[in-house]
Amino acid sequence: MTEPSLQPSDSYVQSFARGLSVIRAFGPGRSEMTLSEVAAVAGLTRAGARRILLTLAHLGYVTVADRKFALTPRILELGYAYLSGTPLWNLALPYMEEVAEQTRESCSVSVLDGADIVYILRLSTHKVMTINLAVGSRLPAWVTSMGRVLLAGLPEAELDRVLAQSAIEKLTPDTVTDAAQLKRILAQVRADGYACVAQELEPGLQSVAVPIVDRSGRVIAAMNVSGHSNRYTREEMLRAFLPPLRRAADQVNHALLRR
């Protein structure tokens, strides 16, 4: 079956796309906004933003008080529809709990979305980054351990396309930004069956990740353990984290096969 075009066409519903842009306008530091603020962030006219906000309010997804709009908890239904339909959401959690208990570090599962990873499960034992990570958080794939596992599982042409879309830049003194070197690293990740990233995304942060695969062997997600570099050297981290991570991923893979 032919994949639907991702480009605007006669089947593209512009009003629906604008509605999603209004929902996405809300976020950290923008939990409440005036009509003008929503319009500016979403790139819409005030009239257009107003119609969408009033529609969302009528449906119970938005509330308004003192001329400021805010999302309601009902908006979580949209994300839950994805999570509840994803087998990993239920299958991986008990094994992640075992990993977190054994390592005493944070354990996460993410999937690839464009050039980013998106967290779909996270058990946090320490705050290892300056930003708060939770379900739905996004990070660049090319510079994260889970992202590199997911990128390493892509066909060559798709990998080149994703890397071309990535905003590759120096984030720390240790960040690898050379495209050729990144591809060599990803080839090694593919051969090793795991990725280890130390202080490339943020100083002091290091993590190791392994793939989760479907029935056909396609990499569909990644699981990682992350911690501070002042608690472990890279070698110590691999010795401590990689075996329980691999056991957990194998258990998830077997559970997926039984579904």
C-alpha cells in the first residue's frame, strides 16, 4: 500500500493543523497565555486563534479565566491514546523497574520521531540533567545513547535523511559533530548492540542504551540507564549497567514475540 503523502494536498485539513499548532503552543513557561500570545506562538491571526481556542474550550480541552487560556487535564487523553495502544508501555515497565532497582539509576524507553527521540517511559531516581525529563520529552537523536541505538537500526538512506535534518552542533567540549565520524560511531553501535554517550549532550551526563526489536528484528525502541559521570567511569558504567539493560531488553523482546 502506498504511504500517504506528508506534504499539504487536497486531503490536507488546514484548520485541523492549525488546531494542533494552538495545542503545541502551550508548554514550559507558557502554561497560561492571552489570545494574542497564543496567536503569536502558533503563528496565527488573532481571529483564527480565537476560533480554535473557543472550539477547544467547548470540547473541554482548554479553559479560560481572566482572559488567559490554559490546557485542561483532558488534553492528556490525546497522549494516552498513543501510550495505551503501544505494547511497550505495559510490557517494559516491570523490567525497567528491575533495572532501576539494580543500578540505582534512572531508566528510560524512547522511540524515534523524525530527528528526535521521544520518551514514552521513564523511571527517574536522580535528576541527571538540568532539564526535567518526563514522558513526551524530546531530545536530539544524534547525540543521545537511545537516539544512536535507534539511528543505527535505520536503513542507510533513511539514516542519511535523518542526519541531514538534524541540527548538529557543539553542545559540550566532547560533542561529536562531524557527520562522517557520527556514521562510524553508528556503525560501531550496530555491531556492538549498544550505544554509550559520555558528556556529549550535557557536561557530567553519561548513559548507555540497548535496542528493543519487533518480531522481524527491526529496532522499534531503545532502553537506557543514565547517571552522572562523577559516580562512574565509562568502563565502570558499562560493567554495571549493560548486563541488566540487556537482560531487560531481551525480556521485553520475548514478551513482544508472545503478543
